[in-house]
Amino acid sequence: MKISIVQTDIFWEEKVTNLEKLEKELHTLAGNTDLVILPEMFNTGFSNNVMKLGEEPGAYTYKWMKNQAGTGDFGICGSFIVGEGGRFFNRWHFIGPKGNSYVYDKRHLFSPGNENKVFTAGTSRVVFSFRGVRICPNVCYDLRFPVWSRNRNDYDLLINSASWPESRRDVWIALLKARAIENQCYVAGANRIGTDGNNISHSGESVIFSPRGEIISLGRSNEEYVISGEISISDLNSFRGKFPVMNDSDDFTINI
């Protein structure tokens, strides 16, 4: 599978402008990749302005993603704000080229940024398959909580769509690498660049790690960039067979 991460600056709370800009990037990827990964809140930037920016399920941004997936013959994923049942979610979406879709609501809300005061935390860990790859999604702050994404031999690729600040860029790289090694999986981290409406800077450095913790592809710092890399399930299964550490892993349950 070929993975492509779109590392982009995001216009603050400007949906139409952001989607028009992304569409130009995605046009170059049409027919040239299997999976496109976008950052957290790729259509607005990381905002708590849920009343202005929240969308109903299946509305504007969802329809845009569905159209891009169909036109480009790839899967596309990333998070945006969704309002449902009087609550708001930082909801990660995947949509395939045939319209198949999956959603994951961010579990760990960033309390230092008051995300927990306006959003509702998700309660379900999600794993799904696309083109022979089992995928587990995370969103930004989820990366700091390894129990939530612990591989129970049920996924091959961990995706994290993020708005990770430049001030903690070393943590970003370290945690993504750790998740790859401890879970014997590929890890793809999609991060934005630029300064948001809260005056927080983001350096990008989107990255794809191998199950051995080796960098497959890395985005340059503070540049708009599309990084791509190939992942191989046969190579992954061979590595797991030769070094079967998951056979010795601890059993546990998560209480929600």
C-alpha cells in the first residue's frame, strides 16, 4: 500500500478556503496513491468554536471527502468537528473510493487547551480494513496514551492525525516511533504547519515509521509538503513471525 500524508498550513476557521487548497494537492495524487492522510481539523484548524464550525454527520466536509476519494481512487482520512445529538465530537473520518466509511471520535481530549469543555470524548476503539491493511486511527493527544492503541494483533497500521505544536516536536517523533516499535506496526503521523488562531506554531514533520522504528518518509520542518511511502503487509508478517513479541504481551481490559 502506498500512503501519502498532506502536510499543510491551515487557514483559521476558513472551511471553503482550506478545502479548495487541499483539492489542488489531492488532484496531483489521483491514481497515484492508496491512502491520503490529513491532519486534525484539516478544514478549520484546531478550534473550540463548535457552534460556528460544527457540522451534522454526512454534511459539507464529509461530502467533500467522499467526492475526493471517488475522483482520486484512494481512501482519504482526517478529523473535523461534528455535532450530533446536542454534543460535539472531534471526529476522524475515513472514506474509501467506493463510498465505504468509518468514523472514530477522539478519545483523549486535550484538557490544557479546554477541548474537554466543549467536546465529548469517544468511547470506542476502531479498527477497519482497507485494501488488505488493518487500520487503527488515533487523533493527536491520543498518542500520549499507549494503552488505548495497544495492538492486540488486530491491526497493521496506526494513523495519527494531529495538530501537534512545534514546542513539543521531539515528543511527537519519540511517541510515534515508540508506538511503532511496541506495537510491531507501521505508524503514520500527519501534522500541520503554520501558526493557528491561538498563536500556536506547528512545524509539521509528518512521518511514516516502520515496525522496527525506522523512518520510511519524513516531511521537512515548517514546509507544506506531501510525503509518501510504501508499506508491505508481507514484510510486516514476516517480521512478526521472526520476532513474535506479541506472544508475550499482557492481557488487559479498558474501563470506559
